[in-house]
Amino acid sequence: MTKKAKWFKTGRPLNWSKDDGQAHRRRNALNSRHGSLLKTARALMALSNVTRDSETKQKAKSDALYFYRKHNAKQRKAAR
């Protein structure tokens, strides 16, 4: 039987750590996705969905929702 990997792989490093401050986490995550709010939000939500650590889950989901809100606000502003 093969052992399954327990690490979440996003294709490229997220540079996100639960031990960093909120602004630092979000800046690193956004820079890792070349400034794309939607890609950053999706990567963080995927992380929050697969982790078993409650602190990581809460912080990743919070950051993902932040980026989803920023993306939606940007879309609404562009539609005007």
C-alpha cells in the first residue's frame, strides 16, 4: 500500500504561514499569484478546505474571503 501525501500542493508556493501577521500573510499570498485577487482567493480557500489544523483553516478562510470581497468590489467598480 502506498502512503498518500499529506501536504497540499498548489502548483507554486503560496508563501503563506499562519504564524505571520495578517498583512504579511495577505501580501505574500497576493504576490505569489502575481497580483490576481481571484487566483489568490481560490488558492487560500483550497488550503482551508484540505487542512486539519483549525488555526490554519480559520486564517486561510478569512484571508480567502478578504480576497473574494476585494475581487467582487473591483468587478462592481469596473462594471459602472
